[in-house]
Amino acid sequence: MTGLLAHICRHPVKSIGYEELEGALLEQGRALPHDRHWAIAHEAAETIEGWAPKMNFVRGVAGPELMAIRAQLSRGHLTLHHPRQGDITLCPDTEGARLIDWIRPLWPEGRPAPARVVHVPGQALSDVPEPYVAVLNLASNRALSARMGQDLSIHRWRGNLWLEGLEPWQEFDLIGQRLKLGEAVLRIVRPITRCKATMANPETGAVDADTLGALRAGYGHQDFGTYALVEQGGSISLGDRVEVL
């Protein structure tokens, strides 16, 4: 199997914005650089000193409008855009209060309120403690879109690396195998089980697609995409060949 690396995406703040990149430098045993680098803990969260379960954080599953935020990170400064909130540029490490004030109108009343920006050095604040990179298949997204009769943006899935040239759902056959992408080598570890955040449109923040129901009805599960570990670091770029070793 050979394919191409079609998209590289990161999410500097957990559930608060997505960003497309032209390239990245992967490190052995680490997540995609600056992916889920920060998160916003709510007022009911436990004390966070390392990785913490996702229920401690502001997330798109509870506030679907957050899914429509776009991000751009440059030299420690983060620019966010939302169709209703407009733009803001700030440094999350020193201007966390501004970030919280900006997202507060997008967070539903009745939920524990956004309280503080969290960063744990060396730890991506993703849904799982392992330093995974999320590897997804464009053909699978097209197949599910066709089944549902609507075009599904790749940003519903909050993946990191999107591959072109695979058969639909072939990514699940790659579990346990190693892939060469550019200079890096990744081992596909397991599927990603999805939540209701994927039902929100990343252009509008509106819940408009029963992605979970379509996965269950069509395939008998709620899995979409795979988790991978970086076994050999190196640079990757859009258009890199992808090969199974």
C-alpha cells in the first residue's frame, strides 16, 4: 500500500480551534507538536498536575459552538476566529483570562463555567494519556459522507494526519503495522472511538449530522480513524509518500 499525506492538522487548545499545516517535525514518542498544548479547565475540574480525563475540560461535545473555531499559532501567540465571536489574538500562557472571556458566550449556560487555561509540560491534553498522533483516511470520510448524503468536513474528526490513496476503512487493516511518512515512522496502534462532538458542523457550530448513528448503522461501531505512535522522528510535509514497512 502506498498513499500520500494530504492534510496535517493540529489543535493548539483542546476543543478550541483547528489549524492546517504544510509540514511538521515529529519526535519519537511524542504527539504532534503543539497539538492539545493547552486546555481550558472548568470550575468543577479536579486539580490538574499531569494528564487528566476529558471531563475536566471545556469540550465540543458539551458546547458544539466551539467546534466552529479556527486557530493559528505563531511564536506563542494564538489567533482564534469564530463566525459569531470574530477574532482574537493572545498568548495563552499569560492571557488566559482573555481567552476564557472570549469563549464564554459560546459555552452553554448550566454547565460548569470555563475557569482557567491549563498546560502540562511534555504532555498533550488529548482524550487519552498516551502520546498518540491521530491518523485518518480521506476515503473513509468520503464513504461515510456518501452513506449520509452530506459532505462531512474532515475537521469534524479532529485528526492530525490525513492519508489519500487508501481504500475506505483500510486504516483499520493497518493496526499493528508501521508506516513511513516523509522522514518519520509511525506504528498504527488502535481505532479511535468517537463522541457526539463529531455531530457539530465545524463551519457553523450547529449539530447537523448523526455521525455516530451512521457509523453504528453502517458498520456496527463508533470508530473513525486510528491512533499511532511515532517510532522514528523526522520531518513530514504535505504530499509525502506513505508506505507500509
